[in-house]
Amino acid sequence: MSRVNLIRSRLRDSWCGATAALIVLLAAVLAEGCAPSLSPRSYVPHERELVVTTVPLLTKEMVSTYPFLREDFAHGGVLEGKELYAFVPSTLIVVEGDTVRFTFVNPEDDEHNFVLSGLVVELPGQSIRRATWRADHAGIFTFVCTIPAHMPEMYGQLVVLPAAVGAGFGDSATPAPH
């Protein structure tokens, strides 16, 4: 066997061994986490303070900074009739039963909105708005801005973990004091 093939063989064996060890470790962690506990913990819902900001990514005002955008925003361009914005952060995580107290910050002059199952918040330009939402059940919930020129790019997900998972976090699921 050539030296190159010998090295490849040893690397493949090491990789397979490491992968197998990782799989066994993951299975053990999952089995431990899924096994019934002698002293079951239950999750105590929290109030979560989340700040979501609207952020311009590619707008017509940026043409002087990025000249290539002139063609993109022109008739027939890939951004014709659109501007790209984002929610930051775009992924939010809470636990089932939590009350979410949102603060929405829209620092620029374009209007936006935040639409989530059971919640619609209008976000006028240069505004701060607050809203409350309860995470009644676990799941992954998409939120969007429904302004036609901002769709479908301006979206995110709110992940609601099951309360049983939150109970496994212990004190780490408690929000830090402000």
C-alpha cells in the first residue's frame, strides 16, 4: 500500500471512529435527557424581554455607496420594486408558557410591521413599539413584515421549546436580571 493510501486509510478509520464515538455520546445524552427522573422538575414560565430591530440590508439610498445597486433597482433588475430589510435577531427562542414582552425598534424612516400568529404590530418609521405575546404551545412560528416590497425576505422564526425541555435547563432558563 502506498504511503498516501496508508494515510488516507488511517484518516478514514480515525474519522469513522470519531464519528461512531460522537454518535454513542449523543445517544447517551439523549437517553439521559429522555429517561424518567426520580425527582421530576417542572418548568416555571418566565417573562422574557426581547428586543427586535428592523435593519436595512439593501435599499435605494445605498446606490451611492454600492454603485452596482443602480442596475439591480432599475426596471428589469433583480431588486426592481423591492428593498431588502431584516429583523435582528431573526431567530428568537422562548419556552412554552413564557410571556414575551417585545420591544420593536425601527430606527429608519420606512414603515414596517411585525406579524406573528396572534400578534400584529405596526412599526412606523423612527419608532419604538411594545407588545406582549404568550407562548401558549411549543412549535416554530414564522414572523414576517407584510409590506409587499419587503416580502418575502423580511422574516424570522420564534422557536417555542416544550415546557418539559425548559424544565431540563434548571436555573439557566431564568432570564438574567436587568
